[in-house]
Amino acid sequence: MISISSIREYMFCPHKFYLRHSLGDRDEENVFLSKRMKRLRIDVYDLIQRNIRGLKAEMSLDDIKNNLKRTIKEVLESSLNILKEDYNILQEEIDRIKMDIVNEVCFKIDILSLKSLKAMQSLESDGHKIAEMFFPTSMYNYLMRDLNLEIIGSCDKIEIVDGRYYPINIKVFNPPIAGVWDSDAIELVANAILIEQEFDSEVFVGFIDYSKICERRPVIMDSKLRKGLFKVLHEMKEIIDGDIISETKFDSKKCGSCSYQELCYMNDENQSINAFY
Ligand code: SF4
């Protein structure tokens, strides 16, 4: 079975996927940490979603903001303290992570407060009603597998609107100028295919939520993208079966933070480690 996270890794660098497959995981702790960080963001967004239900039509913009922020600080602090102990993270790093999340959440709350105020005034409704409008029924981290394609993985969020399923992946890094990164699109179409198999329902579109800039970008599940995924899966299977050995392709942006850097460098003595920087 090929996991969706390894599809992402292959898209990042085929050689990294090859090395991890042949030598074992060097990034295990980082992968767990980034999963926990994503879970923490989902928990905070979930809290905002619950807080919106308590809004009243007569509230001012400041009241709305304060209501949406309720208990987020406490949840964030206790979760980060647990994270710090579990992973032995320095306080400096915890402060940096906290600052990133707080900036992101404040931005989201500012936008959502304005939208909520406008929606409550226009529809003459309270928060309970507009929460249904803004946040459709959703499933989080739903694990799925496709035995024919031999892929397994979970989607960050699946929204269900009028019986249709929409895969959503949440990304904490910067988006491209327009559209989504190729790797994000390939990962999302893999999720879409798993949803189609699991729920017997065709998926036409999915979304990437770039949380840093609070923007949702659509991805159309067309045949070109689906073929792109099948090509990637075929190439990954060739590496897994030992039919091909991927070549090292140095890239200063990617290699600088890669845990297999030393190995790649050793295997290619003509390359200078200084080329990374
Ligand atoms: S060091 Fe660079 S080439 Fe080597 S596996 Fe990592 S990203 Fe790929």
C-alpha cells in the first residue's frame, strides 16, 4: 500500500522517497510533530466554529471578535505545553510556533467576525443559523483505502453539502501566486479517488486551505489530474519494486532541510555541500 503522505514525499523529491523506502524513516519524529501541529490547528478552528454558535444578532464587531476568541488561548497554551514535553522542544521554538498560530488565528477571526456581522444583519439570524451556513457537516482525518490502486490515507477534512463530498486539505506553508502547488493537487486527487471509492459518490472539486493567508483554493478533479496521479503511482511502484533507482537531484531549497542530505552528498562526491547554501 502506498500512503498519501509518501505521494507527497515523492513529489517533493523522488530520491528522498527512494532513500526512505530502502533505508527506513529518518523523519519519523518530524512527521509526528507536524501531524500534531495540524491537529492542533484543526482543534482551534473547531473551537471557533463552536463559538460562532453563541453569537447574537445584536452584538457589535468587538463583541463578536471577543466571543470567537473564547477559550482559544487556554487550549493553545495547554496543547503547546504537552507538545513541548512530548518532543523536548525548546521554549523559544514553542514561542515561535505559538506566535505563528496566534497570528493565523487572529487573522481568521478578524475575517470571520466581519462575515458573521454582515450575515447576521442581512439574514436577521443569530450565530447558530450562520454557523450552518459557514461550516457544513464535516468529517476530520477520515482514513480510507483503495485496494485496486493500493493507496491508503486520510483527508484532513471532508465537507458534505447536499449529499456531495468535498475533500479539503489544510496547508500551513505559503501558497503559489495562483492556483495550488502540484504536490497539493496530486495529494488532493488521491483523496478524491479514495472518497469516491469509500462513499460511492463522484468528486468533481476539492479545496486546499492555505491557512497562513486564510484562503481556500479550488482544485478541479479532471482527467488530466487523475492521469497525473496514476503516473506518479506507477513511478513510485517502480521504485518500491526495485525496478528503478531514482537519481539524486540537488536543489538548494529542498536539500538544505533534508534529513538524507549527508547520504546524498556522500553518494555524489562531485557535489559540494556548499552548493546547498
Ligand atoms: S538531500 Fe536533496 S536530493 Fe537528497 S533526498 Fe534530500 S531532497 Fe532529495
